[in-house]
Amino acid sequence: ADEAEPLETWMKRYSEERSLILGKFKNKTLLGFIGASLSDVDHYSKEAMRTHIPHGETICVHSVCVDLNLQRQGIATKLLHEFVLHVKGGFPGAKRICLICHE
């Protein structure tokens, strides 16, 4: 909850580049999702997490979320694999994918 972003932020991201948000559903129920943005930096910065640069070379994954009741079932791992395959074909200018995470 301390890092949750408001719905308006997600809607803005979705309108800027919907290909960088991927959800996992079962029977129309959202199990988890990944959210990312493009950046023109090659390292982490708070600004890179807040700003979407349409022709950036770095895909910054900043949200990997799974329903609390479904965690530890491999959903996030499957989502990450699917996301990497998805963006490799859709963003030929991207040189790297960065996963921003806590220890």
C-alpha cells in the first residue's frame, strides 16, 4: 500500500503505451499484472519510474503484482517470462529490461 499508485497514473500509462502492461486472468478475474515504462536512462532513477519516454532504450518494470491469496504459486514468474517475450518483439529499439525490486 505504501507504494501503490492511483488509478489515474495507471490509466495515463495505459494510454501512453498499453503494450507495457500485461495482466494474467482466469475466468475474467485478474490474478496479477506487470506494469512498465520506457526510459532513456540505463540505470534506476525515480524519474525513470515516473516518466514514459516513447522511444527509450530501457524497459523499466516497476510493478509485478499478484493477488495476495495467490502468491507463491509461480504466477509472477510466468508473467515475467510472458512479458519478456511480449516486449522483445514489440520494442525493437529497446536494449535492456530492468526489473526494479526490493531486496
